[in-house]
Amino acid sequence: MADSRPQTKTTRIMMLPILLVCAAITLSCNAGREAADTEKLRQERQLLLSRIETLREEQRFLRFEKELTGTDKHYLVLDTQKGVGSLRLGGRVLREFKLFLNECMRPEPTTPEDASSYVLPKGSVQIIALMKDPVWYVPDWFYLKEGKAPPPVNGSERLIRGPMGAYAIFFGGGFVIHGRPLQGAPRAPMQHACIILKDDDLRVVVSLLDKGSVAYVR
Amino acid sequence: MKRTTLAIKIVLSALCALALACHGDREREAMSREIADLRTVAARLEYENGNMWQDIRVRIGDEPYIVVDTIGNKLSLRKGERALMEAIVSTGSGKLVEEKGGRKWIFTTPKGTFTVLGKERDPVWYKPDWAYVEDKLPIPPPNSQARMVRGILGKYALSIGGSYKIHGTPYKRFLGQSVSHGCIRLKDEDMETLYNQVALGTKVYIY
């Protein structure tokens, strides 16, 4: 009987870590489930953040649309996700047309700035010039690439008609809407973000928009 | 001694596991709170956007409207973002007719925003002076019955002001071409559909 006391004490001392270990085991069993829960929460958070971004983008567009609704202004809405554009007047769609994206030939970007200049802007942009029979000003690098010496900066041989089609609409920020190259015209590499429209659509758009008209790129 | 060390190690490991579990709980709690906040933000944005859409719809109106493309000779009846019908039309030829006396007429379709001011079944065409000048015929008096021509405007017509109409035509073979005297001609079947879907006051956008 006398020997049993220390044994009981030892057993009690050993019980604590055992209990703790049991708790830890239980917790680690739960850990898998909790990790899954955490992952689920992360995914939900990510989905919500992305939904909020979409809603904010939609709100920016709605503000733009609301401002022009009921006015007598013509403007463009260019949905680059769907590849569809529309010409609108005071909120009403007058014409819908296909957008040809990523069809411009481009020089290899030599700097990150070059690469970013090929990316279409998002949001509201304003027309700075509309041009019939736009000319392409051949830059130095084009001659150098072909192993030729660039002609004088103001040389008329630098101006080529046709690569941008029959019309071009220039927007602030270097973004251009233009037509397909005219028959026989060279396909020139363009150093800008661009959208190509069919000639019929472009002709109508050019006839109704002016310098200062706006477009919304989504 | 060894037993005690082992026990301490086990206790410490267990405590670490507990601490980690507690930390995981706190992280999940924080994330749950953030998710609740994000849900509130999303709900507020959805509400605001819904209101803005509603405002825009109210301002534009929900009535159908007509769009005429004089370059492509196409007409569409639209409602909101949808095209309800599309038709091939004939619009103004741009031709010039000149009278010896000095009067001139250019047969263009006017561009801009118009309104349907009248709807007619079996419309009668009041043959104007230019039609006689164009055909090199003598011009009858203004009230002459000879000026009243039936059938030439088809079965239905919509007046858009300034003697311009959207109407049917027997000259179906010219649809898609700019051959009219300024009116917008459709084949009778399309004209009937259009006539039945528009009311007085419908907006007509011509470009």
C-alpha cells in the first residue's frame, strides 16, 4: 500500500501531458478542417474583391452614361471584353459594330513604356483629332530596322497613306481607332493602342463625332 | 530526469499546437469580419448601380425608337439595347432637279432627330411640283385631283414632318439603294411590322 502513493503521483503528473497531447491531437485533427475553412474564406474574400472591382467599374461607366443621357451628344461605348462597340446619342444606341482588337501590327517593344503604350486605356477618353485619309509618319526605327538611313525629319517620303485605312480617330493618351489598310497599302507597324473598325462603321462614326466627343472603353 | 524532460517537451509541443490553433481562429475571425465588410460594400455598390440604371432608364424612356442609316440604307426599330426589327430601305438619291423657272430640289433624306407625327393606312401621295418637273410634265393646280396618287406609298406610312415619310413601296427591287426623293421606303411587310409597333411621338434618329 505504501508503494502505491508515489506511483499515483507519477501517474497524475504523466496525465497532464497526456491530456495535453490528446488535446493537441484533437486540434490537429481539426486543423485539416480548419485549413479548408480558411481556404474557403480566402476564396470568398477574393471573389468579393473581384465582384467589388467589377461593380466599381460598372459604376464608373454608369456615371459616364448618366451624364450623357438625354443630351444631344453622340459618343462611343467600346466594350473590349465582348468585342462590340456602339454609337450612342443621349443614351440611345444608334449603331452597334464589331471591334477588331489586337489586329494592329506592332514593333517589338524595346522598353516597358513601349509595351504599355500598346495597351488600351480604360474609362473615358476624348477625341483630339479625326482624320480622313490619315497618313502614317514612318519613324526612324523603321528605316534602321531595314538597314536604311532615315530620311530628313520633314521629308515627304516619311508620309505614307493607306496603312490606317480611310479614317482615323485619335484619342488622348495615344489611343487610335482606324480602318483596315487600304488596298495596296503596306501593313505598317503602329506604335499605339488601337482598335480597327470596318470601313462602313468607321465612316458613320466619323460623320457623327467631332473633336472633343468622348468614348468609354470598358 | 529523462521522464521530466520528456514531459516538458510534450507539454511545450502541446502548448505550441494550442497557440497555433488559437492563432488560426483569430485569422479566420479577422477574415470573416473582413468578408462581412466586403459584403456590405458590394451590397451598397449593387444598390447604387441599380438606382443609377433606373435613373438612366427613366431618362431614356422605355419606348421603342427608329434608327435610319442613310449610308447603309438600313432601318432598325430598337428598344433599349435591343434591336426589335431590322429592314433594308431606300433613302434619298441626292439627285438635283431644276425647274426652268429657277426652282431647285435636292432629293436627300434629312438627318437628325425626328418624331412620328402621323400614322396613315392606305396613304395617298400628294404629288408635288417637283414630281411633274422631274417627269417633264405640266404642273396641275394645287387642288387638282390628278395630284392624288394611291398605292405608291404602300399600305402604311409614318409622317416625320416636312412632308417626309417612312412608307411602303412597290419598288422593292431598289431597296438597299439610295434612289428615293428623300422619303424612307420599306417593303410592305416590314412597313406593316413597323407601323404596328410604333406610336405617335416615337423618336426617329436619321444619320
